[in-house]
Amino acid sequence: MTRKRCEEDEHMIAEVRKATTKSTHIYICDCRPALNAQANKAKGKGYEVPEFYENIELSFGNIANIHEIRASSTRLRELVTAPNIEETKWLSNLEATKWLHHVQTVLQEAVKVASIIHNKKSSVVVHCSDGWDRTSQITSLSMLLLDPYYRTLQGFEVLIEKEWISMGHQFQARCCHGTQDITTDYSPIFMQFLDCVWQVMQHSPYVFQFNKYLLTFVAQHLYSCLYGTFLSNNDKERRQSEIRSKTQSIWSHVNSHTTEFLNPLFREKCGVLLPSISMRNIRLWRDNWMAFHPFYRYQDPLFERIMELVHLRDKIQSNCDELQKIKVPTRHEDCFHGASLNRANLEGLLKSSCTFLLKFYFEIFTYMIII
């Protein structure tokens, strides 16, 4: 095979390395398996040859391509929608889909990139064949692990807009919007990213300002086409079709119903996340994959109870705000005639509020111990 050089690429990598003041090395993450990279090299695409670059370290992420992900998701969907499954073969059938393996591979590469940036203070160049599938997965997940801002509700919206929509992920092709037939371009790459985020949330449930319902909401409307956020393949097509002026953004709904998507257990003080990605910790995202199963409805009574308590807490706070608006009588006779009624009302409200708050924090504490 030819060992062609690209002076422009070598110069760009050198400038990136110079901009990194705390490290003399630069790391290049090629998301493809090494064998696939070799095959693409025969087509003229290739990959970086370390001998042509100064102080670089090249590694391959071994992340499957869109065709393998499509086949894996198809097997998983057939498994979870089958009306009759032999219980003793459920785990072996789930393993045969290889979906959890693919999710683990993506998470491992994202953690590796985040670890290099955090521990070695070095820049990392991430790429794959085209740059809008596996590249978006790794860059967005590594940012989610490194920066707490992207674990807030607003930050997660910015992350998706920046690393997926603006970077040109082909939502129409990958989701087959506007067609009833599954094409060779179909592949749930963005769904796999949401699955990875859900896995990290299970590992660290307190560091995300948003809850799991946001992920299932986005996953549902990724294919519903109810909002224009995920329509078309790139910004050029969106501008030509006037998507932004003719449709509503999914974030408009999210930001106007924030109570539904906020995590009541959120803790702001948390820095970098470097979770241990072990297969024993990777689980099936039942809220998404089994949401429309004819005989199965996954429930999380603990979390649902927490959300009920949050709504009750907001109601108590509203009552307290109303009490503060009550005008206090100034004349002696007004105080005399209204004292018993006001005191009874106040004592009743305060007693119920204190009882509720004690119950609320007790249940929150119990939930934290269980998970």
C-alpha cells in the first residue's frame, strides 16, 4: 500500500501540538478498527503514519461502523418486541445482539480521550472515516465527562446542537426520515449516543441536572419528526428548507416544561467523571428499547415517587408564598377578631408543611441508599 503524505495535515497537527502548552505530545484517536482503516487506505483515505508526524501517538478505537450498528440494533429490536421469549435464553439472546458490547466500546474510547485530556493535559484529535458519526459520539461523550456544564439541562442542549447538528450528523439518512423503507444509510448512531449517556447516568445519578425522561423524550422525537431539530442532514439543507422558521425546536418544549426533566437529586459540585466501564455495569436501556413492548411496561416506582414528592414540595412552597402575601391587620380590634382564624390556618399549614418536609427528606435519603 502507498504511504502518501499530506503536508497540510502534517502542518495542522504540528500547530495543534504547539498550542498545547502543558504537553509535548499530541494524541490521535482514530475511532475505526485498525483493519477497517487499512481497508480504507486502499481506497485512498488511509490514516496518519506516525513516522511523518512529530511527537504523536496514534490509537484505534475499534468502534463498529454504521452497518454493524444497524444489524445489532435490528437484532435487539426483534428481541425486545418478540411476544414470546424463553426466559432461560433472554440473557444469551441479549448478548447475541452485541448491542451492549458496542455501547461499552464507545464508552471506553470516550473515557480514554477524557482521561488523556484530564491527566496528561494533552490535546486529542478525534476522527473516523467521515467525521459525523463515531467522531460526534466520542467528542460529545468526552465533553460530557470532562465539563459539568454539559451535564446541565442547558449544557446538554448546547452539546447536541454543537457536536451533532452543527457538525453535520446526517439525521435524515441515519433515521430514514420521510421514507418507509430502511436504506443502507440507516443506523441509530445518535440513539447509541443517548444510550451511552444513560449508562453514565446510572453510574453517577447525582451529577446530572436532567433526568432519564429527557433522554427518552429526545429518543422518541428523534423519529417522530414532530420537531424540526433533527430534520435534514446538515445546516445547508436546513437553511434551504427553512426548517427553523417553519418548525418548532424540541428545546422549546423542554425549556417550557423543565420541571418534568430536572433531576431532584442533582449535586452541582462535581468535576471530571472517569467511570469504570465494565460489562457487568452495562445494562439494557429498558425505558427506551422496551417502551412499546405489547406485554411489558418498565416502571421505576422509586423515581416516580421522588417526582411526586417534588411536585408536592412545589405546591407547599406555593402555599407559603401565598401566606407571605396576607396583609397583617394593624388595628387592635381587627387583630382580636381575626387572631384565632389566622392562627388556626397558619398552625395547620405549618404543621402539614413540616410533616411533609420530614417525609420528603426521609424518602429522598432512602432512595439515595437504595441506588
